Amino acid sequence: MRQAVVADSSVFICGKDLEGDLVTVPGVEGELLDIASRMRLQISGARIEAPSREALARARAGAEMTGDAAALSEVDLALLAKALELSARLATDDYALQNAALHLGIEVETVAMPRIRKVLKRTERCYACGRPVEGDECLVCGTPRRKRKSGGLR
């Protein structure tokens, strides 16, 4: 049996041919706005399957560990969960999704963009005073929060 590949919408938008059994999640279909992308999904023969609740919980926990949870949509989390559930490769150009996938030990295949070079842990810090921020604003100076990358995990 060939290895499964969980495909993000970028696979169908760009029309990339992938080796393996193609799988995607129901939300990807809604992200395909043009007829050509929708036709590529139909022609590809990809199975459209929702992930289990357990896999979704593992994906969400992994995304929270890397700080990517705020940057990932529900569709992104479902793709991550499906790749975990099937022990599949994940085909995506989304850097936050790649970061969370690599952290969880999922092999990543890019579509049209280069792969991220290292796994990062994203932290939320005050851009005015540099202190960590938990909530909507800095408790020290009152500045609204903004994301910034910190050192790698690996």
C-alpha cells in the first residue's frame, strides 16, 4: 500500500501531482474558490475525510506548544490531525502548518514554496518593552500584543 499524503488547498490551487494516496479534509473544498482548483480536487481522486476527535486534540496541543495555534485555521488543524491519524506526509506551503507538523514528527512536502529551515517556538512579546504578553495587552506598559519568533526547538 502506498503512503498517504494529506493535501492542503495549495496542492489543488497549484495543481501539483503527489506520489501516494491523496487524502484531504472537508474544509479544503471550501477554500477552493475557482473552478480550476475545484476540478483538480475532483480529478485527483482524493479521499475527503474528517479527522478523529483524538487526533484533533493532539494536533491542537502540538500547535499550542509551538505557538502556532493562533495562526492556524480550523481547516489547518484538521489537516494536521488527519496527517497524525494516518501517519501520512503533509503537503502544504503554509509555514505555520509546516512548523507545527515538523514539531509533531510529520514529514512535510512543499507545493510551490521552500520548506521552513528549522522548527520555531513562537512567543508573544510586547514590542514596546520586550516582556512576555499573556492576553490582549502588556500588563507592564499596556501596549497591544504582537507575535515575534524566538529560538528554534531543534
